Amino acid sequence: MADKTKGQALKEQLFYKKKTAFERKNQKELAAAQKYAEGYKIFLDKAKTEREAVEYSEKMLEEAGFRRYTLGEKLNPGDCVYYSNRGKNLFALRVGTEPIEKGVRICAAHIDSPRLDLKQHPLYEAEGLGYFKTHYYGGVRKYQWVTIPLALHGVVTKKNGEIVNVSIGDEPGDPVFCITDLLPHLAKDQNGKPLSAAFTGEGMNAIVGSSPYFEEDGSVTPADEKVKLTVMAALYEKYGIIEADFMSAELALVPAGKAVDVGLDRWLIGAYGHDDRVCAYTALTAAIDNKDSEHTILTVLADKEETGSDGVTGMKSFLVMDLIDELACELGGNPAVIRANSKCLSADVAAALDPLYPEVSEKRNNALIHCGVAMAKYTGSGGKGGTSDASAEFVAEVRKIYDDADVIWQTSELGKVDQGGGGTVAKFIANWNIDTVDIGVPVLSMHAPFEVISKADLYEAYRGFIAFGK
Ligand code: MN
Ligand code: MN
């Protein structure tokens, strides 16, 4: 081959070039990514709500030797513990052997996903059909949630405190629920409306039954609300719950079905809830596998991110501070010093450039599928409104950690300037004087009932969290 010209060599030296995982990885490494994805798909199927994610994560942690921890307990270097906040928000803590004032390596993901919550009085009937009324949770594009099979997941807490776990629609043979839509023949008026108006929140009612209640002699009951009675009787038989119990319940309709490979080559995964279980799973498995790290590693699986991170199980709760105070108290350190020396990856998904909708993205700065885990220095909307904007110094630090570990990563920005925007938990952690940057897996169809990610990016997210905790 002819020698490179000075210009060609200089270009190679000076220019940045984004490459896919397929260009950078050998077949053995690619096979490892495929294998890792299988465990993730099981996690997706088992963890459709934040409560289910906590339950399954606790099992993973227990198997890895972590033990349950309650605030105020003794902590020692080398301890592996987890703390469950009301069963909806989980903290996995690996106490390091280095002095605690060196800080904590935090990875914070969230385990709640957009869905259709049941209202507190959800059940009614109309024209012989029984319905659940819903109130959508998080950023839901309503038209995507009609005419798909839905499963009911959640808990009902009875007045005596007994907690009943509900799961209908995801086991083989289970019935499902669904929200109907107009036939095209009669959709003239609806078709003329903008998407934001064509489907209303109060119209998101799911069919839950359709037959009247039958008396013991086989006759239709003379009682009114016959279908509602059938549904209530079925729920009473299966779960022992009465209508008033809905008032103290957390029940949600989520897409029914399992995570599946997308495409003949099987390099994509389609599923409900990649946002943000993809970062929860990768951060958690990294925390479990980072056995020889001397750092203290804290993995946070937060709830309520999709509604703004408020509340006792959201990232704005002071629990992270409390845990750092506990570490300071038990291991002998100044909590302010610990926070100042801590670093955090806000582990949340990025918007992948969608070739079907290139007009909303700016291709030089948008994350691309298969090009690795995506780092967003800033988020927000408009003039970066609402972002914590990680410092150049911290970005350089993470950049070096990732490059040294040969983690495939890219930068990302949420679409074109002024196209929209969004945020993550990064700013809440940064507000506590902890350097934080957003890192996560690029997603296609984010917040849809069926989101798509790359197995290669999934694996690089895991490898990145490992490198960060090492
Ligand atoms: Mn998210
Ligand atoms: Mn989201």
C-alpha cells in the first residue's frame, strides 16, 4: 500500500471517528455481548414494575453474597449490603477498603417506566363491557398504548396491612386487557385531530370483562352493574380483594409479553421498559462483579424518575445523603468530604438517532445504535434549561476511565436544539456536591410499549460501569 500523505496521516491523528462495536470488537467479544443479553432479557420479563425490579434485584444481590441492611446497622470495610426503601427503591452498597473520605462511586439508574396506572376508583361498566379507568404515569404517547395486550401488575394493600401481589397477563394462559380504538371506517373526525388531541387521558380505559354475573341457578343476576360484579367476584376469588381495596393499591397496566430479539441477526432487543432497566441491570451486575475494587460502590435503583423524582422513593429523597452519613458515622469520616470526593454516573438511557425520523436529530451529536454507551454532558431543554451540565474536568476523567478500559462510548444529545428535551436524576445528585454525568444505552422508540436497544451497547454499558467502579 502506498504511504500515507502528510495530510492523510495528520487527519488520522487529529480527527475523531465514531465506530460501531462491530468494527471494534472481535468475534469472541461479540459473543460475550450476546450471552450477557440473555440474562438481561430475563430481568426485563421479571421486573415490569419498580417493585418487581427491587424484588428480583434483591435475589441477584443475595445470590452474590449481599445481605439486607437497615439504617443504623454496623458497617465495615468489605461489607456488601443492600437497602430496600419501601420495596420500590433499592441501594446496593459495596463498602470499599480505602478510606471512606476518598468518596463513593455512585451509579444511579431508575426502575420505574411509563405505564397506565389504575385510578383509585377504576372499575365501571358501560353497555355490557367492564372497564378499568387509568391515569397514565410518565411520558406516554397515548396512541401507542391502544390495541395492544396489557398486563396488570402491582400490589393491593388491605386495611389490615396485608399486601396482595397482583400479576395477570404475563403467565402462559393468562387473560390480558386492552384499550380499543376506532375502526378506520369511522375515524374521519379522529383522523383530522392532532395526535395530542386524538387520544385523551380519560379515554384510556381498558376492557376488563364482558359477561354478567350468573346466579347459582345459572340465570343472569337481577342485580345491576352485572359485569362489574363479575369482575369484582373474580378478583375476590383470586385475591380476596373488595372494591374499596383499590383505594389503597398500586396497580398498573403494562405491555404484556416478553423481551424478544429484533432482526434476523439478533443484535437488537425489543421490550417494554428498557428505560431505564437497561441501566439498572448493567449497573447492578457491574456492582456485583466488581469484587476486587477498593472503592466504595453505591448503586441506586430509583423510583419516580418518570414523574420528576419527587417523593420518598424518588431521587430527590435524602436517603442517599443518609447513607453517606451512615458511612461517615460507621467508618469515621466527614460526610461533606465524602460527598466532595464522590463521583456519580447518572445511568439513564439516551435517545438513539432514528433513521425514520432524522429531522428531529442532529446526526453529529446524536447517539447511534451499536456505537456504544452514550455520555450526555448536559441534558435539559431550550437553553439547556434544567441541566446540571457536567464539568469538562469530570467528563475528561470518565473519558479516560472508559478509554483505558477500551469501553466503546459516544456522546449524545437529546435531539436537535429546541426540538424538545428532557432530564434525568443527574442534577439532583450534582446538587449534593457530587460530580455527575449522564451515561446510558441509546434507545429507539423510547417510552413506547416496545422499545429497542442494541446488545452491543448493553454490554458496553456494563463494561463501563465495571471500569468506573474499579
Ligand atoms: Mn430514563
Ligand atoms: Mn424515561
